[in-house]
Amino acid sequence: MFEVRGFAAPQAKAPLVPFTVPRRDVGPHDVHIEILYSGICHSDLHQAHNDWGNSIYPMVPGHEIVGRVKAVGSAVKKFKVGDYAGVGCMVDSCRECESCKRDLEQYCLNHTSFTYNGTEQDRSTPTYGGYSTDVVVEERFVVKVSEKLDLKAVAPLLCAGITTYSPLRHWNVGPGQKVGVVGLGGLGHMGVKFAKAMGAHVTMITTSASKGADAKRLGADAVLLSTDAEAMKAAAASFDFLLNTVPVSHDLNPYINLLKLDGTMVLVGVLTPIDGMIGGALMLPRRTIAGSAIGGMAETQEMMDFCAEHGIVSDIELVDMASINETFVRLTKNDVRYRFVIDMATMPG
Ligand code: NAP
Ligand code: ZN
Ligand code: ZN
């Protein structure tokens, strides 16, 4: 065991403070990564605040990690010292169940070890995330990062990227389809970039009129203001696929009404109960609502390679580690264009 510097939430809704993070010694299959950048996902805020009621403290958030390989175990094949590497939302799973065998470790039937606010496979050792200087992760849960991409803007791909890429792929989004992305934040702006790169006609559906020009710059063909009831009515029954990234419970009915016959809306944002859904709107015409969580490790590598091929990264604002509490407040206020990333070189000594 060795100790590294980090920041942790000591309890729900308390400010994050400096924290000494224990890391395990590098085992034969482990990769030791010096963290260079760590993205700030809205899930970090939800979990630090115990919005989902399952938080474990002290909590070191962060599951959008990129860095440089510092050491590798004797059996590691994919990485060598000096390589760039990424770690997302998971650091382990049982590897034997039906889901793990299908490379869907995020749906492990036994126990997914999430990168933070979780436990290792022993179900007792806490996991600590990327708001820290170093991490040690088993090779299967580390992805290769292309040197062609801007490293600091790569970090958000590890969660915001894969969470939007995976459902777009699973539901076969492509040319000839009309796709809407609901919510222009960290996930939403990646959803727009991916759906466009996959060849779909993309509409950004936003509550913020001020984000319209940006949505076009990110690749959207059209912008729909969800607060404009007339515009929403005019767009009724016109979408094949909607990717809904809204982080809180909200009225789904106006969005359901945008779907065509056999259209699907996939929820990736809201985890809490949703009231008031009108069953009839799902039946006439036949429509589907579904959910999706991040993506498996093989697909995360595929997404990284897709980004390298298409030159896709996140639009980010680099922030200092010590400003984390102010940055969380800005994220709460929807004051982000479109992902905050911590420069780990600013970690206080
Ligand atoms: P974010 O950067 O804060 O973006 C969320 C966007 O949703 C906002 O920019 C805003 O866009 C819109 N929005 C916010 N409040 C709204 C409201 N009350 N009604 C309608 N729209 C609203 O958040 P994020 O990091 O993208 O994360 C989004 C959600 O996904 C979070 O709940 C996070 O926990 C979850 N998540 C899920 C997974 C998964 O595996 N399923 C993975 C990562 C994150 P406009 O201004 O354009 O309206
Ligand atoms: Zn996330
Ligand atoms: Zn499993």
C-alpha cells in the first residue's frame, strides 16, 4: 500500500477537503497511472451530495481519468511505462457472469466495482476516484488513449463519451435518422458530436436559448427550445431516436410526444422516480422508453478509437483542484461549457 494526495467529500453536502488516498501496490495485472486530468461529471455532484442515497464517505469522486503509465505489473500486456491511459466508471467486475462474458461489465450480475463510491471485488475495500494524483487499476479496466488527441479534452470521454456513444450504437443510429439530444451539458454535447459523426440528422433539444449557436458549432443541424410549447408541438412525432441526458426528474411527456411510430427515447440522466408519465402517449403511436448505463470496456476502447479517427474530444474548461467547491456550485447552476476538467498538476502539495 502507498499513499497519494487527493480531495474527498467527508460527508454529504460538506465541502471537499484535501485527503490522503491509499492505493494498493502494483500487482502482476495492474497498471499504475499518474493522473494528469480528471473530468467532473454531474454524477460526482449527485454522489458527493448523496442524491441517490447510496453514498459512502469519505468519498474521492472522479471517473473520467487520463494520465501517463508510471509502472506496470509483470503480466501486463497492453501497456508500457510512458503510455497514455484512461480509466472510466469501473475498475473491476466478476468477469465470469453472462454480462461480463459479453463485455458488458457495467451490468455485472455479481458486483461491478465502480471507480469511487464503491468497493473492490471483496465488497469491503472502498474504491477512491480520480480527484487524486495516482491510481492503480487492473489492465482490463484501462483503455489506451491516442497521442493524436488533446489529452485534457479526452478525460470526459471516459464517462460522458461512452455513456452517449453506447446507446447511439446499440440502437443503430445512423444516416437517414432524425435524432434529438435532450440537455446540452457534458453528456449532451458528446451526444451531438457522436450522433453527427454517425451520420444522423441531429437536433439539440435545450432549455437554454443561449446555447443555440453553440449547439450548431458542435454539429447540430437544428435546435429546438423545449420551453417553447409551439415549437414542441410543431416537432411532434418527428424523431426516430431521443437521447435524454437531463439530470433530474422532469416531465417526460413533451419529449415522448416528439417520437415517431417505433421511435425510442433512451434515458441516461435521471436515476430517481419519474411521476406523471402518460401511458397512452407510449401506445399511440407505438413508442419505447429505455435506459442505458455507461458502456463495457471493449466498447469504451472502440469509442476511444472512433474519437481518434474522427478527431472528437470534449469542449472543456480546465479548473484547479483547490477550486473544486466553487466549480461544483457552477455545475449546479448549469454554468458549464461543456465539461470541467481538473488539471492535476494543481493538486496542493
Ligand atoms: P450536466 O453537464 O449538468 O448537463 C445536464 C444538462 O441537462 C444541462 O446542461 C441542461 O441542458 C439540462 N438540464 C438541467 N436541468 C434540467 C431540467 N430541470 N430540465 C431540463 N433540462 C435540464 O450533466 P451531465 O454531466 O451531462 O450528466 C447528466 C446526467 O447523466 C446526470 O444525472 C448524471 O448523473 C447522469 N449520468 C449517467 C450516466 C449513465 O451511465 N447513465 C453516466 C454519466 C452521467 P440545457 O441547458 O441544454 O437544457
Ligand atoms: Zn460520469
Ligand atoms: Zn460479472
